[in-house]
Amino acid sequence: MTDTTREAAQVPVETEMDLLAALTVILKHKKMIAASTLGLGGAALVTSLLLTPIYTATSKIMPPQQQSSTLTAMLGQLGSLAGAAGSVAGLKNPNDLYVGMLQSQSVADNLIRRFNLQQRYQTKTMADTRRRLATMTDAVSGKDGLIALSVDDEDPKFAATLANAYVDELSKVNQRLAVTDAAKRRFFFEQQLKETKDKLAEAEVALKKTQEQTGILQPEGQIQVIVANMAQLRAGIASKEVELSAMRSFATAQNPNLQKTEQELQAMRAQLAKLEQNQAAKGADIFVPTGKLPESGMEYVRRLRDMKYYETMFELMAKQYESAKLDESKDSSSIQVLDVATVPDQKSRPKRALLTIAGFFVGLCLGLLAAFSRESYLNSRRDDSDGRWDAVFRAWSGKA
């Protein structure tokens, strides 16, 4: 038999000897191992029984929906503005926004004063109370689009009360900040409507004065067609410009709706410039160029064109303003509570079974470690032929 074969045959024997040696050590120190296991396991059980039970109350809310199908149908009457309004909601993450509001200092301070939490938690400062309250609450945004707000407390009734109070405070803060896009659009179009109304009144006064000066009360049919179409076109251009201003407040330059609106605006401007040329392109326009209108009616045409323009603008702004008001009146920013926090009938922690099992496991590991350490120490003392352990003890006692 070769040396390699002998070594291969000896490996199982050595492994078996090691296992027998380990089993011998365990059986030799079984009392110490058992004492450690039972001691720590019992201590963990007693500790779990002495710990104060904590109850968790949970409330689930749904972030406000920024846009409804009714509003979308109504905005469809205004052309591409419906697309602009629809893109507003996709630019924000309502869940992250409202989770941040729930964790804000203003909400925490309101709850601390409302329930006198500084005295309840026995903290010295407001900062300590906020930190303690933060450890007792948890707001999580789920994949289902809902926000789960959990509150821990020793009193199950207070846990449910505090969880519902969080939702109340969130609603108050949300209303105060006016975070809805409808409120922003309503304010924007309200300002535009007011300005257009003032300009329309000025245009009506100017037209009246022109009528008194020239004596012209009604333009001819061809002039009326030209004026109406130019006024409609200019009003459309102004509406597109207002739409672009509103979209730039929330959309980037790469937004497809923004780019589409810019292209439409350029096309409308080109059409208006073509209509206002002194000479019309042959066969390309059915309107008579403005340069061929009688000089005596030019002033009247200008005034009438301005009035028609602001009149059309006023109608467009009024529709957009009413749409924004309707969206805002639906109160889509109100917090919708799906699950109201109820009084929990079971504690959430401590988990007595898990603590006890963990105590027994840790006790067993420590007992085994102590057993093998003691056995290693005893073997080392027996083999201490050169007196190293005696030297250590003398050094420890100060006799070395």
C-alpha cells in the first residue's frame, strides 16, 4: 500500500475521532451546557413577560387624485389644453409628497400640543418628543398606491386615536398649502380673464368712438369675414401663448405636449402673417388682403378687429377659468381614508415565543463555547510541562 493510500484511509478515522472527542466534551460538561441553555432561555422568558405590551393601530389613506374623467371630458372642448392638464398629474409622485407631509415637523408639533405628548412620553424638550414620536410612528407608501400609517403605543385606544389624528392633521396641512394643480390653474386663468376683460372694455370704447367719428355702423360682408377670421386667428394665437405659459410652469422642454403646442403656435403665427400681407398668394388664400381695404374703413376695421379679438379671448379664458373652478370645487385634494384606524385587540410586540427561543439558542451556544474553552484549558494545564501557566498565575498575582 502506497503512502497516498494510507493517508486517504486515515482521513475518515481522524474525522471520526474528532467527532467522538467533541461528543465527549459535550457529555463531560453537559451540566454546564444545560445550565447555560436553561438559564438564558428562562431569563428571556421572564424578560418577555415583564416587557410592556405594545399595540399597533394602522390607517390606510389614498393620495388625492389630481384629475377626474369629468374634468378631462370638459377640457376636451378646449382642444390641446386637455393634454396639458392631463400631463400635470404625471409630473409628481403623490405618495412621496404626502408621506413627507406626514413626517413633517408641523404635523408632529400639532400632535404634540394636541395630546400633550411631552408629558405622556416624559421628555424634556420638544426635539426629544419629536424623536420619540417618530420612533412610535411609521408611514409607508405601498406598491398598491396606498399609504399605510401605523402608530405604536402601550394603550391600544390611544394608538388608534393618534393614528386617526395624523390623518386629520394631514388634511389640514394639505388644505393650507393648496397643493392641487386645479388651484394653481384657477388662479392663473383668473388673472388672465381679468386682464382680457379690461382690454375688451377698452376695445369696445375705442370702437364706439370710431363709429361716432366715421359714421360707419356696419362693415361690408367681405370686410366682416376678414375681420372675424383674423380676430379668431389672433385669439387662437393668444390662447396658445397662455397655454404655453401655463405648461412651462410644470413641464420641461422635452415634454411632447409642450413641443406639440409650440409647433401649433408657430403654424398659427405663420397663417396670420400670411393673411396680413399686402398681397395674397395666387390661389392660396380665399380672403382679400388687408392692404386692398378702403382707406375710409381701415380705422373701423382695426377697432372692430381688436374688439372681436378680445371678445374671443374673453370667451376662451372664461371656459378655461370655469373648468379650473369646477376641478377645484370637486375637492380632489381631500384625503381619502380607506381604512380608519381601529382599536387593536392583539399586541404587536414583544414576541414572547421568539424571544424565548432566541434565549435558549444563545444559551446553548454560550454553553458549548464555555465547555470547549474549559476543556481546552484543562488539556493545556495537563500538558504544561514548561510551566507557562504557572508563570501566568504568578504574573497575575504579582509574584513574578
